[in-house]
Amino acid sequence: QVHLVESGGGLVQPGGSLRLSCTASGNLFRINAMGWYRQAPGKQRELVATIANSGSTNYADSVKGRFTISRDNAKNTVYLQTDSLKPEDTAVYYCNARDHTFYGGNNYWGQGTQVTVSS
């Protein structure tokens, strides 16, 4: 089992920044990627950014150049630095961890942290 706890969300003006944190605990040795997803009211959950154990990152086109995903392995923590925030970035942001293999795998989710971008 894997437990994820997010923090760092809040209210910010357009153009502002937030750094979201996700700390993982539990049986982490099989986790091969972590990431951030978000869900706005009335919309499906969508990928924001992922980072694999190799360090390879992937970003949604909508956030590319503005958001940066990183990790601190010693702290079992993944971060999402969000810059140049726009109102359309408003959503609940969820931390994700996965242990997918050729045979399948699991996804684990945090409780979410609210990001609101408004003037």
C-alpha cells in the first residue's frame, strides 16, 4: 500500500506561483513513476506532469513551459512548481504514484489540494 499526502495549494492571483508537494509513504520500492493530475469542476481528471524513476518527465501541453515537476528521493517527495498561473489552471490537483509493469500495476492517489487562480 502507498499513501500520498499533498500540500501547497491555495489562492493565487493570475501570474503567480505555487509549489505543490506530495510526500509518499508505505511500500514504495515498486513505484516507477509519480506525477500530478488535476480535475476542474465539470471536467475529467487530466494529466499535468509525470516523472519516472529514470528522471524522464512528461508535461501536458497546457502547462509546458510554466510548470516543473521534480523529486527529492531522500524525502520521498515530488514537487510541482507552478509559475505564470492562469485562471484556467484552477482545479484540484492530485498526486499520483504508479507501480505499473508488463504484468499490470496499480495507481495510488492523494486526497487532492485545491489550486485557485483568481484576481
